[in-house]
Amino acid sequence: MDVLVLGSTGFIGTNLVHECLGAGHTVRGFHLPGHDTTRIQLPGVTPVPGNLFDAQSVARAARGVDVVFHAAGPYPRVSFGWKRSVERAAESARCVLAGCREAGSPRLVFTSSLTTIGLSRDPSVPADETLEFNISGALTPYFQMKKVQEDAFRAAAAQGYPAIIVNPTFGFGPYDEKPSRRVLPDVMRGRMPFYMDFPINAVDIRDMARGHLLAASRGVPGQRYLLGGENTTFGHILELVAQAGGVQPPRFRVPAVLGVAGAAASEIGASFFHRAGRYPLVGMELLRFSQHVDDSKAARELGYAPWYDLATTMHDAVEWLRENGRRGEPRFPG
């Protein structure tokens, strides 16, 4: 099978490229011109430069493929300019759909987010795909950005386009080089004495990628599928990271309001120097609105069954960072 991966150099996209290759597929890796394609320079992969806001470049890349994986999600480095951010997210979705239609309407799997799943009214009851978006009071445009994109692909499916939506939870594992994801390296370097605890669902990024392939082959157009792992807490994740790295975990738990205030202050201060804060507000807000989930629909309809336990996931994530480091940062001590 020939597949196109939009966002092929990102965290999800890179793992998806590797998973596709492992399944015997040939891959076109769509990326912005100038992006580092080192991680996808592999036999069976053809890097394709393009732009999600250029429907013609999407059409050229998608022509002749069997499946398009749209894993190029918007992730705002700063929380200013809400209106423009949401408008651009919607415009990007329109361009991708226009390009794919011009290319012959190949089957499409859109990587949405846990954030488009509504919050459960009863915290003791895990959320599932039946809950529509109901988040209010978020301090970052990310939630609305993902919602308008998911809405576009669901609407296209209602009109006959073969688009399937997957809603991954918090992913961890190899190839995590996103600048805003500083939690693992900071724990490893002892730079995170404080932490906030939240209920979260965490999944190995490789299981998440495998779930995308299952959605492509078995998913029903227009349907949403949660791709989760284990319901746990953020504090437990940090303990597993510290255990994998042989260091002490963060010791002092602080209220969520302090974390949000600190992230906001960091972002405002960094904006004066035209850069992102050390802990961007979007990451803090994702944790603040996180919840436990029920992903049994994906298990029933797709055959989705995560292979990796979280201890293994965190061990592999730490080892990958030790061996490869992060762009612009020194490697961890061994």
C-alpha cells in the first residue's frame, strides 16, 4: 500500500512513518521545506516538501496513494492571537481536503486530539467518543484549533469523503523532539522539583501509530476512535521517568493554579524576546483539562490493543533521549 504522511517529521508522524514501513507500506513523507528529514531518510520513504496551506502541493503529494495520514496538527507555541490561530487551523483543513479531493479522494485518517472529546460530568466515569466538545475557559487556542479541524473532517465524511478521525491521548516514546515537551529532560536533569498531579491517559507513541493503521484499514468514515493506553496520573508518569533514568522524581506537589500562573508568566515574559516560554501554557492547559478515557470502541471496531506498558514506554523514551538528545540541547548524562 502507498501512503502519504502529512507531518512526517513530527513526533506522531515520524513514528507513523516507521510503523508504515514495518507493515510493508511505501511512504511519502510530507514536510515543510527546510525541515530536518533525517529521521525519515529510510529505504521506502520519499520525502515530499510541501505546505498544508497550499492545496496544490497536497494534491501533488497525495495523487496515487491509497491512504493519507494527516498527523500535522497545530500546536501553538504561544497563546496570543486566538482568532488568527483558529482561522488558520480551519484554513489548513480546507486546503488538505481540497488537495485530497483533487488527488482522487484517497482514504484519510485525521489525527485529532483527546481535547475534542467532551469532559465527563462524573470524574469517576471515563470519557468516550459519545461526548461532544464542551470545554470552556481554556487559556490557549489549541482546543478550538483542533475542534474546527475535526469538525471539517467530520463534515466532509458526512458528505461522502472517506475520512476517519482518531483521538490520541498523551503520547510518550521515541522521536519526541518537540521544544515544548521539556518534562522528560527536566526530570532527568533535576530541573523539576515541583509537579502538579492530574488524571491522564498515557499511551506509547508506537501503539498510537499502530492504531492509525488499524483505523485506515478498519475504521468507519465519520467515526471517532480514542487511541489510549493506561489511565493513570501525571505524578505516576514522572515517577516512571525518574525510575527509568535512575534519578529522584519531583518531590513537591503544588496546586494546578500555580502551574498555570507560572506557565502564563513564562509565556508573557518570553514573548518580549519573541520566543516561547520554557513551559508553554498549551502544555499546562492540556494537563489541566486531561481526564481518564474509555477506548473500548477502538478495541471492538479496530482491534486496537496497546502492546507496551508504561514502564517500558518511559524506559524507551529516556533511552532514546540519552542516545539522540533534543535539537539545540545537550544529551543527558548516561
